[in-house]
Amino acid sequence: MTRLLDIRDCFEGVIPSVIATVDAAGAPNVSYLSQVHFVDDGHVALSNQFLSKTARNVAETGRATAMVVDGLTGDQHELDLEFVASLTTGEVFDRMSAHLRALSTQHGMEQVMRLRSADLYRVAAIRTVPVFGAVPPGAPAPPPPGDRLAAAARVAAAVAEADDPDAMIDRALDGLRDDFGFSHAMLFLPAPEGGRLFVLASRGYETAGVGAEVTLGLGVIGIAAETRRPVRLCDVSRGVRMTEAVRRQSQWEDDRTIPLPGLARPLSQLAAPMVVQGRLRGVLYAEAEGRFAFGREDEAALTLVGAQLASGLLNAALETRAAMVRSEPSRAASAGEGQGFRVRYHRRDDSLFVDDEYVIKGVPGRLLFHFLRAHLDSGRTEFTNREVRLDASLRLPDLKDNLETRLILLRRRLDEKQAPVRLTRPGRGRIGLVMDGAPRLEVAE
């Protein structure tokens, strides 16, 4: 006897499902479905977006038949369904809505494909439909089985053993690559201004893309962040490139946009929110060129790793605040013997250019300009987190925002650009400034 658990790959949404109903007079109606969602071994939920005729028929008879197809093997199954309820809130509705939104934003149909309800059905019977040559030519093989729980435990333990935020980030991403086999992955953190997320670190791309941004609520990453639920797509055959979405976000000069790293045509995408104490701390994202690259176990494991990383970063920030050094920072100059470099700072968006090449904007840009100006005024090359937080002229966000992660972003961006100015960490709660020559500062109003 076939169970729903035996055919869960049919509910990945790779091949559209079909629903058939009849009205009270026996007149049939057939429609396509965006989603058939596995609820438990006795129930499924169907997406109700604009199936008015189907809804009327079900209201009259309480029954329907759905055809679902396994995207890997081509196996087909008919489900005899008995209507239970229409859900407009709750876990099932929220998960289906997030998945549908992720798909619709890929195709620019956000306003069309909105979930009206998740219609819950009891599965009365399952019939396997004989299909000759079920496996389609060139169908991808399913990912090799592996103990994802054990892999998640190893990566989480490695993150927990790290004693500073940089090491935590590197161990998490290295673990996704080495233990999970996720060759392309990124870590996003919320921007302090709200409404956006930025890349803090990545693996597998030609450029790290540190500082590249995505909009909250846009695509797999933005929707996972907004809904605080993992989003997994197994076949984005017609999806747009995420970098194109980033270009649409740019509100003004193109030279202030850091290109988002990414595969040209990722067919599999997985994003897991990092939530601690009810607050979004970031998003872990992985993508792959093939279909079915990520399974349900990957989704759960990535969520676990993300939660551990978020907790570690939060604890590190709290420890840094508690251990902030109150002694006077060093004032000895340490500029190198280079030819010097020019820095142009724009007050409008705190964007900063070094030798006419864009580096960063927002809070990190404001911080770097502050350090450079203080160096020219007094020769200082070392600062403390405490004095930065207490400096009202920097207009920093609420103290709940993690200053340490902004400094990590700035430090990694300067390293990626091989800029003539770098940040170091001479000690916990301290910021070091190293320069190749003297900076020449310009301010553009």
C-alpha cells in the first residue's frame, strides 16, 4: 500500500500537478495547481490562488482528485481527496505562501500569484498510474544519502569552538562546503537601515561580493529573511538571475552597486533564516546548477547551522562589549611608505571611493572615513569599539545592532579590494588602521 511518505518527492513542485473536480450536477473541471504540500501521512494542502470554479465544485461535493508527478523518476500518482478546511493563517499557510512568493518573484509575478488560502484535504486513497519509461532521459540522479544530522553537529561544534566572529563565519561556510558539499554558499546579514541584506562572506565564487545587497522580500533570500522560514526550490528552470534583481534595486549611480556573486542559472536554491531570541540575525544561502540538489534534510540541517552561527555571533558581540578596553588607544602613526591614496566620501549615502574606485557605503563607509580623518588629525592608528559606540557624530544604529559585524564587513571588503588601507584586530574590542602611504580626504556634499 502506497503512503504519502513514500511519494514525498512528488510534492517538490518540479512538475505541475493537476486537480479534477465535478459540480453537483456532475460537470467536470480540470485545473493546474501551483503547489501540493505534504502536511502529514494523511493530509495534503493545495494552493488556492485563482481556482474559483474548483473552489465552487469542492464546496458542493467536498471531494477532488489530484495527479502528482515525481520530478526525478516521472512516476505518477492519483490522490482521492476529501476537503477538511481552508487555512489562511498558521504554519502550513505560511510555509506555502513563502514558497509561492519565492517562485513568483523569480518570474516577476508577485502581484498575480498570491496565495488566497491553503486548502487542507484528507487523502482517502492513493493510486499509482502505470507509466512506461518513467525515468525521463537525462534526469538528474538524487543526491547521495548522507547523515545530515551528524554533519550539522560537526559544523555547529566547529562554530561553537571558535573564539571570534571571523572564525565562526569561516568555519560555518567551510563546513557547508566540506561537510555538506555545498560548493556555492553565502552568508547575509540585515543592513542596519532596514529593508535590505548584505553579503558578509561567501564560498565558491570568483569574487566574494562582500557588501552586495538584496532586498527584503525579494527572491529566495529576501523571502526567507522576511518570513523567517526556510525556502527551498528544487527546479528554478525559468528563474531570473539574482544579479538582475540586484540591478533593479539600485536607486541611483551604478558605481555604488557591488555585484552580487551567484551562478548564472541556479536550478536549486536553499535559504535558511538565522533567528535568535525572536530576531533575524542573518540568512544562510546555498545554490546549485542541477535540479534536486537540496533535500528536506538539507533544509533542516542548514537551519540548525544558521541558528548556531547566529547565537555565536550574538554571544561574541556581548562579550566584546563586556570586555571593552577603557585605556587610551595607540596614537603612533603606522602609514607605510607608499605613494599615498585619495579617499572621496559622499555624505548623501556615506559611500566611499578610494582612488576613484567604489569600496563601501552606509555605516561601514562612515566608520572608515571617521578612522581616516582621526588619523590625519592626531596620528592615531588604533581605536576601541567603546569610543566608536559613544561617538554621537557617527550616528550609529541602535546598540542592539551588532557593530562588530559591520567592522567585519568593512575589513573583508577592504581585503577583497586589496585597498591601500586595511583594518586589523590588535585585541578584543580594538580596531587597528594600516595604510600604504598617507590618505588625502575629500568630501562630496
